[in-house]
Amino acid sequence: MGVLKYKHYIGSVEYSETDKILFGKVQGIRGLISYEGQNVDELEQDFKNGIDDYLEECKMKGIEPQKSYTGAFNVRIPSDMHGKAVLKANELGINLNAFVKTAIEEKLQNLELKRTSRPKRNTKEKI
């Protein structure tokens, strides 16, 4: 699945085989901002228009617009894992938030390394 980015908002990109159309919705906000297009250019433009309309509506109503992914989220884990994480964080002299942030950063770095170190497939047949 691809993503679109505009003014700090992130949107999904999906394809409906039935309708033969690209579509998506803005991620990480409580409201619904959806968009569609027959091609990528139309999809991107409808995405941007949706964001701009949302921001204008918030301005007119005098409310603060939501942002995709505020940086705060709840994680449900088993209580024994929670306890172990707190103990390890204390051993390291950091709080639980810093411990979890570091763990996520390390996992993302490892995944990125795996992705970039994969050998590229040679699609040309050797003669």
C-alpha cells in the first residue's frame, strides 16, 4: 500500500478492482477525509483538496485541526512484559517512554537495513 503526504497529513492509497478507481483516506485522525481518482494525478489532487477543505472548515469554525499521528498512542501488552520493560528502563536510568521509543527506533532501523540489504532480483535473463 502506498501513501500520500501533504501538509503533515498522511493518506492511504488503495485500488478498487470492482470500480476501477483509486481511493484512500487520511490516516491518524478521528474524522474522515476520503478521496478518489481515476489516476494518480486525480487521486493526489483530490487528497490535497480534501486536506485544504478540512483546514479551511476548521479555520472557519475556530477549531484546532487534528494532525496525522500526534506522537502519542496506547500499547496493550501483557502485564509481565510491562513489568520487565519498566525494570529494564529503570536499570538503564530512563523512563518507560524513552525505553519504548528506543525499542521502536531500533526495530525500524533493523527493518530498514533488511529492506535495503536484500539483493535485487535480476529480471534480465542471461544468455
